[in-house]
Amino acid sequence: MDNTKDLVKQDNQNTPTAPPLIPPVDVTEDDSGITLLADLPGATRETLSIDVNGDTLTLEASLGLEQPQGLQPVYAEIRSARYRRSFTLSRELDSAHIDATLKDGVLSLRVPKLEQAKPRRIQVRAS
Amino acid sequence: MYPSLLRVPGDWFADFDELHRQMERLLGPPGQVSSIRAVQRGTFPAVNIGLTPDAVEIYAFAPGIDASSLDVSVDKGLLTIAGRREAKPREKGAKVNVYASERVHGEFRRVLSLPEDADPDKVEASYRNGIVHIHILKREASKPRRIAIKDSQ
């Protein structure tokens, strides 16, 4: 049982005892880029931030719940109101053209490959 | 080729994250008595429950679901949340590498026992931003009331 006042602790009340949630992801790669799907229930476009710093991609979001006044938590499996997860990108990925959409709490992120990194068939010349 | 020896291909820091998560899942708080319907941590969807003086509020964290496939029902004091999450179909013949597949797909079902004073006839459910919010009113008789003190004259 949790004695906190809020069902999930809001941002300004985050204590070191509530580390950010690590969202589960699916990562797949095809010839033209990498697709990442992340579960971020409660995240909205306003609270979601996707940052690329050097070769590190960081996803951050906060979990908004519509809580009525005077709500007493009795059971909580989600005990933090923040999400955070970072990934390292590699240099053939084009971090300037990342495309992201958020629908029903699922973030879908597409990181394309740089033009010169796309597959080419190498011709073998007869000598 | 790699910026440092600590960044090896395959990234074993990612494996550490996974190990940490598995430890958390397996080692709950020791010596605690758990509910007979207790589930392993990480069960989909995660659920938070709160009470207000006149309602029970249940939040199920189930992102990426078609609201029409959600089935919320109350029977004999048990609330059932069931549904299905479709995996994104993969194009045939496409050369695809899968690096991480942590998200849950397919059928899911969770059963929660409701407090005795929850009224099964007054249940509302909504789905927004990947959260199922179930609002169940308490029975009139169990709501807190102020007792008027009669004048004994």
C-alpha cells in the first residue's frame, strides 16, 4: 500500500524513490531506416520530448492522469509520473530527419538512414 | 571503429537494464502477504486504483488499443478488462532486423476484485491517451453522510 497523496506522483513531487519509468520498446530496422515503437500511456504531444544530443536519442514524457479531487490511492503498479529512455544512434542514421507520431499512448519514431548509407549493389568488374 | 571500448556492438548496458527489470519483477517486497489475485510485476495492462468518498477510480495503462476491441465488464464484484493489441503487420519479403521486442501483443485480460460498496450498475469507462479510466460509483447507502442532530426539546 502506498501512502502518497497522488495516485501517481506528479512531476514537482518526484522523489528519488520514484525513478522514471522505462517504457518498453520495439525496434526494427529495414533498408531505409530504423523504426522504434514505445509504450507511453498518458503521454501527450505537449509533454513528450524527443532530444538528440550528439549520438544519444532521449525520449522523455510525463504521465498525465485525470484525477478527481480527494483521490486516495489504494493500489498502484505505476508509481512514477515520468518516462525516460535513451538510445545511442549510429553514424549512418540521419538524426536530423526523425519523424515521430504519438497515438493512443504509443510513440512511433522513424529514424531514416543517410542517403550515402543506403544499400548499394557493388558491381564487380571483369579485369 | 568504436568511440570507446565501452561501446561494444550489441550494447550490454541495454542488457543491464533488462536484468534490473527482471530482478525487480522476481523480487517483490519480502515477507509481504499478497492478494490471491496478485500478478507478477510488468503484467499488461498495469493498473492503479484509487478511492474517493463516492467512487472507485481504476486506471489501466493499455496504450495502442482500438477502443472498440476493449471489453470492460463487472460480474459478481469482479471487474474484467480484456482486449487485444494487434502487432503491426510486417511487409512480406521486406528485409527487417528486429532488435527489441518488449511490447506486449495479442490478447490480454485482467480481473480485479472491487470493494464491496462499488455499484455494478454505475460503471463508466473511457479511453484516452492509452489509459482506460473506469469510474464506478459507490452505493448510495455506503456514501459518507452527515447525521443531523435533532433538537431534544
